[in-house]
Amino acid sequence: MEQGEFAGYDGLGLAELVRSGQVTARELAQAAIATADALEPELDAMVEIFHEDVEKMPQDLKPEGAFGGVPFIIKDCVLMMEGKPVLNGSRLCVGMTAPYDTELMTRFRQAGVTVIGMSKCPEFGYCATTEPVVSSPVHNPWKRGHSPGGSSGGSAAAVSAGYVPIAHGNDGGGSIRIPASCCGLVGLKPTRGRNPLGPDLGEALFGMSCEGILSRTVRDTAMMLECTGRPGVGDPYEISRPEDGFFRNLDKAPGRLRVAVAPAPSWAPPPEPEVAAAVKKVASQLEALGHSVAEAEPAFDADRLSEAISAAWVAGETAWIKATAAAAGRQPGPETLERVMWNVYREGIKLNAVETLQTVLAGFNAACRSVAPFFQSYDVLLTPTVAKTPRPHGELDQNADLSAREWWDVLFAYIPYTPLFNVTGQPAISLPLGMSREGVPIGVQLAAGFGQEDLLLRLARQLEEALPWRGRHPGVSAWSRAD
């Protein structure tokens, strides 16, 4: 299968080719690796491509599952695949390997995917770009020399460029939605507790961090959530699933929804004019589709929440670094950590536990209690995903000599709209519904009430049909190579 032909299908489309015998899983994996090999010199998205694994695949392998035989990439962060690197974008982890599959990795295997490689992330996932010192920056396939977003930037660049139709990501403050916006993809942060984090974690970052995927179509996102979205044995939470799941009624119109629109939310600096304009365009389309649309936004103490989020990241990252250093047999320091993370760690080990817990837990609770009532009056909130279009490499510098709070303030100026829903636990999705004058994608974010991914996905599907993006492709991609 040629690169251009391979990239023309989404994940479910490729799975159907395998099921019908038109192509084998091994042939698909070989096409994916050929695409990655051809484009990696320009994008540098991968930690490793698993050439040997693919060459060892039986020619007659017929994987089961909704994504049987579909090439897939895992992100080098949190999720583990037995025997594969555990780098977390850091020099501290060089040489470490995963001793077992995490629960979500098991779910991905059950869905039938073929893992063809591992994508890059920034150091310990605490950045809105993907430019780790341990390796090299990932390029945005729409504009080389610019960020693909973070922290799932390697996965986003790979999916956008056509290496694979779907890839793993995770989201502790926007790390699926931000790169989805930068690279023109669908990026869903599920409801807290929807996808498992076990066995090593019950929750991560005080409940902010969730696992998921990046894709090019809403239906791939919905079906993968169908495959993975249930609690694991021993998980601390069990949230109800929709009676019909996330995929079966995807094409059913969601009904007339009450949509609140915030083109420039008051809790943050205003977005770039092009970003706000993209939100307004989508709002007009939603109105044309028959939804009730009004400008409105939830009210909460943004300063208190920002302080709580910063404290949560410092505490969470410090614990992660300390545990990793023990496992790796290395010491955290300026030789093993980028300067921001070294400063975060040094501040973190001096934290007062009682004061930190009070700041985080009380701040998060206050935000949840303020925001949840808003979603009793409105079904969906529409905002920008990211305040700015993709930034040049070096602008978000995790190796700068900044304190933990200074670093959070730098990030917040760029990504002020996504972290709120990590705190409240609500599902939120970025859709590639805008384009800048320079021809780079602009994502818009839709958030719904707790546990309502099904509603969010049906609305996303409606917008995908009304404002299609499938024909848009980046300049560095399988499609450009086929032309």
C-alpha cells in the first residue's frame, strides 16, 4: 500500500480493509513505518520506530477488535508498553524500560492496534510544546520550525502528517487538546476516571490528568473511547457509561442544545484576533444548525485556581521525579533535568504538605462548585482551545531559568482555556474548525457536563459534517509526498 493511499483512510477505514482481506495488518504496519521513515528527517516526532517488531509480524495475522490491524503510536509519558523505553522526555530516564503493560496499553492491544513506535514529549509532560533537551524539537507539519503543541506534540505531529491515523496522548492541563489545535486534529480529554491509569496510579496530578488519543476523525475518537472507557479493577472511581455507549448513536443529531460562547473568556488574557474569530464562526454555524447560542461563561476565582494548579503541578512533578530518580539510580540535578524542572523539583521538596494540600484541594473544590452550576443552564461551552497560533521553536523554553510559578505564568498566557476542565473533570474536545491567514490550524474547544462525552461527540460529529476538515493536509505529510 502506497503512502498516499494509506493516509487516505481513518483508523476504522483501515480496520475494515483488514477485515475484508484487502490488506494485511503487516502490510499496513509496513506502510506506516515507510511513511514515518520518509518524514522523520523533517518532523523528528519519534523517540523510536519499532522496525523489528513489524518485521516479525506474521503475514497472516488477523487481529481482533474495532481497530484490528490499525497502526498506532504511543506517547512516551505515563502509559507503558512492556520492554519499550520509558524516557518521559528526560535525561533522568535514559536507559529505562517498561517492566509491564499499563492497563490502558492492555486496552489498546484489545482494540487491535499495531504499535509501530513511540512519540516524543517534553520533559515529564510539563510544557505546551514538545522540544525536549534529551533529543530535539518536534516540528509542526503545517509549519516547520514551529511548535506542534504539547505535551502530546509528537503524537499530534505524527497523526497530522499521516504516519498513523490515531495515536495515544494524555492531558493534565490541555496536553491532548493543545497539540490537536496546533496540528489540525480531533483531541478529546475524557471525563475524569473514564480511562484507566492503573496499575501504578489511581489518579494523577490530583485528578487533573486523563488518558486518551488524537485522531483525524470524530468517529475514530468515539470508537476508541468505546474500547477503552471503562474502569479497571481497583480503580478509585467508576463513572456511568451512556446506555448506548459513545459510538452507536454518533450520527444521531444531539437535539437543540443550549450553547454558551466565550470567544475571549474573561478569566484570561484575550486570544489573538484570528483565534477569537474562529470561535465566532463556529458559534454562527451552531446557530445555523438550530442550537440556542448566547455569549456566556462560568464565573470562578481565576487567581485562586491558577495558584492551586501551579501548586498541584509542582507537587505532582516533584513526586514523579523523585520516584523516577530512585528507579533510574540517578540524582535529580542540572545534568539530568532541564532548568525549569530542576527549579520545580528544588521548590517541590521544600513544600509544606499541609499548606500545599489545602491550596490544591480547596482551590479545586471551589472551582468545581462554581463551574458545575453553569452546566445546568447550558449544555455546552464553546471557547478557543489555545490563545495563540503555533509558536516558533524556543518561545516556550523549558530550559529557561524560571521559578515554578514563573513557568506556570508563561504557560497560562498561552494555554489559559484548557486547564479549567482538567480541574473540574469535565470532558472537553478540540476540533480543527479554523485556519489562520498563514495556513496553520486553529482549534476550538467544546466542553460539556461531567460524564457527557456522548453528547460532546455527537455535537462534534455534527460540526465535522457542517464544517469538514478532512481535505486539509499539512505541507510535510504523506499527502504532499503523494502529490
